[in-house]
Amino acid sequence: MSDVVSLSEFFKRFPDEKAARDFIEKRFWPDGAYCPHCGNLQISICNWKNAAMPYRCKNCRRYFSIRIGTIFNESRLSLQKWLLAMFILANSKKGVSFVYLAEQLGCTQKTAWFLVHRIRETWETDGK
């Protein structure tokens, strides 16, 4: 996402949920998907459209998606909106209010607060 410098470029790069999901999957799973429950590399891809859990482990037989075990876990917000929130936060010079972020994303202030805290938690460094 480092080559995206403007909002119009962001939406060209991530025009829909599929593009956002593909980008995140390539970042988290550079060598291909694996089961977050048991770590098995043998998975099957579900063929139905709009599946919330598009992968199934052949070992433990559990369904999963890129959201399991990441900051996106237990969030119903689209991955495109997650990436947009990260883009807005990363490109702001003095920080972003929850009210402004909620307006930009079209969500509630409580959802914006939740997003910002999860994103900032992943960006924290030890300071060492």
C-alpha cells in the first residue's frame, strides 16, 4: 500500500472488497493460505460466492478466512473500510478524531474508536 499516495489512487487500487481481501491475503500469506487453527497447509477453497469463511482445512476440517487471528477478527466491517481507515491514519500529520473517521468511513463513532485502537495497537513499537 506504500505506492498509494492519494485517495483516488487508493480507490483505484482497492475498488471493491475482493481487491482488499486479495491484498491482505498476499501480505499475511505470502506462500499461500494455511489454517490458523492447526497450521496445516492443506486447505480447500469453497466454491460458493460471498462466503464469509472461504477456506476449509483438510486436517482439522474447520472453516476460516483471513480475518481469523488478525486485527480483523470478530469485525463485520469490510476489509476495504479497514484499509481505508489505515490509509487515513497513516497519512494524517496530527492524528484523526473518531468523529472525522466515522464520517469518512460511514460508520458509528464507536466503530471508528474500535478501529483506531486495533490499528494503533498493531503499530506500537517496544521503543527499544
